[in-house]
Amino acid sequence: MAGIAKSVCVFCGSRFGSDPDYKRAAADVGALLARENWRLVYGAGDVGMMGEVSQTTEAAGGETLGVIPTHLFERELGRRPASGFVITENMHERKKVMYMNSDAIVVLPGGAGSLDEFFEVLTWAQLGLHSKPIILLNTNGYWAPLKALVDHVIAHEFADPSLGELYEIADDVAGLEAKLREHLS
């Protein structure tokens, strides 16, 4: 395999959620990353959406970099992928390592952890600490309430309208692919 040109950080749930389309989207994202020779940077969990995207990437011959804090290694069944693996001391260090090893950030459906990860990289962008693309994969409208919340914060003047321009939304994996190609080419 030729050298990896770009890396994509994927934040997503350690569960599959209630809609089978979420799991399918995670698998499709993994296949996309492998096909495009974009390295997956992810939370190293072998469960839920994280496990699905990483296993699919690896099965399709793609490269992965898993990053997991020591306290989650047993809980999320952390495994050492053949491509790369980093164990951090805490969650904040995990996010930093994932961010620093990525050229773009993608957020699939997930829970509180995914929201934390999204808001941290969004805040870093708001503060001018990075200009990496942040893309929400809005499978079946999952992130619509999040967009409404950000719009609400802007409407009530707790954030500048530019906050809403610091991330993008892709409604499906084909749309995500187009956005990633635009940013990573």
C-alpha cells in the first residue's frame, strides 16, 4: 500500500444506537477511508460505532491509529490494531492526540462523549487554534437537534454567527465523501 496521504479523525459512539442505519453508515465510512487511502484516527474502542468503523477500515486494507486512555482499555475492549495504537493517561490527552494526528474531523452519531469531542474541536476552531474541517455525518437527521442548539446559542448572542460556519453537515456518506475530497485533495 502506498503511504498515507491524509488522516481523518472519526468521533462516534461506543454503542450502535437505535437505528440500524447508524451502523451501516459507520461501515460505509470505514470502507470510504480505506478506499481513499485516508488513515482512520479513532478512539481505539472495539465496540459500537467505533468498532464498526475501525474493523471495516482494516478489513478493506486501510490504516488505522487507535487512541485510548488507560481507564477505558478494558471497558471498550481496546485492541491493538496492526497499523498503530496509542495509550494516553486521560480523555483530554486522547482528544489532543487524535486531533493532532488528523487533517479533518468527522463526527458520526454518538452520545455524550461524541458531543464533548465535537464541542472541544469546535471551540478550538472558534478560538482560532485550528482551521481543520469539522463535518457532522447527519445520518437520518441525527444531528439536526445539535445544529438547532448551535443556532439557538447564536440567536441569543452567546456566540458570533461565524460559529455556525466552523462545521459542515453531510446528510449521507456520499455527501461526506464529497466534502472530504474537497478539503483533503
